[in-house]
Amino acid sequence: MTKDTQKVLKIIYKEYKKRIKQGEPKSKATIFSLPVLDKLFSKYSGDNIEHALYELKTNDFINLWIIGSFDLTDKAIEYCESHFLKKLSIVSNHFFDLISKFFSIFH
């Protein structure tokens, strides 16, 4: 998956998580209509978003409907959860390594 498509997926996933946090049921929180997409991606080129959505569909991360709306799949949610947790783990490991090195200098 390209970095641009990962960025689009991250934005979609953040919106999904916001909806869940607000109490929306998962069945509704995964649905993204054209007006919502326009709002989320108003700063981006339509062609780039269209390409990213096609790439997400190809990877089975969304079910893209003919009208341009889509729903986020469980595969995408699982990918985001594991991908973001993996990044967090890497960052925290680096942080603890730095702390250890810092304290070893003073001992």
C-alpha cells in the first residue's frame, strides 16, 4: 500500500474511531457517504482520493459502492489497530532505550 493511501486510511480510521467514541454502533460507524468524504478530504485532490479508495478496495479494506460511498471492512480496522500499535511499540522501545542510555551515563 502506498504512503498516500495509508494516510487516507488513517484519516478514515480516525473518523471511524471518533464515531465509535460518540456511541455510534459499529454497523453505522463504518459507513462513509460522499458528503462525509468531501468534508474529510476537502484539502486533497479528488483524483488522489479516488486512486487511494481504489487501492483500499483492491486490498479489501473497503467495500466501494457505485455511488462513491463505501464501508470500512473489519480487515481495515484490524490492520489499523495492529499497525498503529506496532508503531507505538517501536516509539516506546526507542524512548526506553534512550532513558536507559541516559541513566547509564550517570552511573
